[in-house]
Amino acid sequence: MNGITPPHWHLLGAGHIGTWAAGHLLSAGHRVSVVRATDAPIVNARLIDADSGDETRLRLPVASPAALSAPLSHVVVACKTPFTETALARCLLAADATVIRLQNGVGTLDGRLPAGACLIEAVTTAAVKGQRDRHEIVADNETWMGGPAARPGWFAGLSEHWPGLQWTAHIRHRQWRKLVANAVINPLTALHDVPNGALLTETPLAEHAAALAAEADRLLARIDPTWPGDSLAGVQAIARATADNTSSMRADMARGAATEIEAINGWLLRQADTCGLALPAHAAIAEAVRRQSGRIRQR
């Protein structure tokens, strides 16, 4: 660790991705406590490598009310985006807290952190699925962390234990690449209840995907003239690589959970309003997801 003491992280959101991240942090000697409204003192979880079948059992302590009454210095926000405000309300952040945001979408922590906080954005191509305490790592690919702040001292040691972890000062384009993929694949597969690969094999869905990607590129190029565009190729590559998978939004809608549409397509629409740009395809699909999700949740 080069003489640097690994920090103690408080995890908001011990779902699939949050638990997967906790496993990597623990393997690097970092401490992890879960912030959760529960009487249970321990969160037991299993991380299973889908390829090898290797299993790692985690025992994550739940932070006590006394611990949460003091300002937290290191926090990982990995909860589903609709629950961000509720999760943050359970704890007090230090004025200079370091916060890793490991969520879909963009902008979910805007205006919600202390002015002196250091926000580290994280983007991953890892895929984790399962139920309850069983988290199956389908793909442990690349993960990028970064932002305007300098790379923290603990990062080098962490990267030795977190496969594919990299630091970049220019993370925005990587965020946007994932955002566009989510803004195309998630709502289409959720609305039509199809696996990701259907966007390649069903002509109406493929055409809809192309329209959504083109609109997103037009907006992002307006925001940042250096945006390279050509998002459709990336969307298709992800749909091809995950052809049999169920998107997170499709899974959320199927079980009547709140979707992340506001942090994904909703972010694009809010930026478009600021720029005076119309995104009719995104506006229509976001509204369709809201309506269908609302009907399902009322059943």
C-alpha cells in the first residue's frame, strides 16, 4: 500500500454492483460498512464467478446509528438512482468527503454533496446478476474512475486487486458512452420485454435504436464539440455481447420496481431543454416507460 492506510468506506446500496465493488475493496485491504435501514448487524453475501464457479463469501458490517452520527469521510454510492436521496439521508457526509458514484445515468449527486466534497465518477462494463445475497459475476471487465481531482494515493494499491481498474482525468466521454447505451437498450428492452439481442434481430427495434442513438449524439455534440459521435456502433456491440441478457430496466419493470429512466433518458432531456434542442424519440420513450412502469406498480 506504499505506506498509505486504506480508507474505511461506507457503502450506500449493497446490491449486485455495490457488493461486487465491496469485494474488490476488501481484497485490497479497505474496510467496508453498509449503510442500510435494518436491525441486522451483518450483511452476508456470496460473490460467484460465472466462468470458474469460484465463490467468495462476504460479511459486511452494517454501520450502527452511532457510527452514522459522525461525518463519513469515504462513501460509495451504488444504490439504484431513484433511491439516491433516501440513501444519502441516512448518513452525514464530512465537508471534504470522498464519494465514489457507481450508478447508472449522470448527475444523480448534483447538488447533494457538501461543497468541499471530492466526487469520483466510476464507469464499469462489469455485469453482475443474481438474487438477494447471491451475486453472480457474469463479466468482470474494465472499470474507470476519475474526475477533476488528482488521483488519490490509495488508488494504486486498489488497482492491484481490482481487475481492469483504471484512472482517467477525462471520464466524461466514457460516462456518456455508457449513458447512450443505457438510454437505448434499457427502455426498448423494458417496454417490449425482450433480451438485449432483440435490438439487432428485430427491424422495428433496430430502427428505433438508431433514432435514439442519433438524437443523443446530436445533443452531446452540442454540449461538447469534441464528442466523436457514432454511438450506434457501440450500442450494437454491447447488444451483441449481451444478446441473451436482461437489461436492468427490464428487470426493474418486471418486478414492479422504480426504473432509472430519469437518470438516463431524463438526463438527456434535461440537457436538451437547456440547449433548446428537441429529442422527440427520447421524450416519447421516457414517457412510455413512466406510463408502463406506473401501471405495473399499481397492480
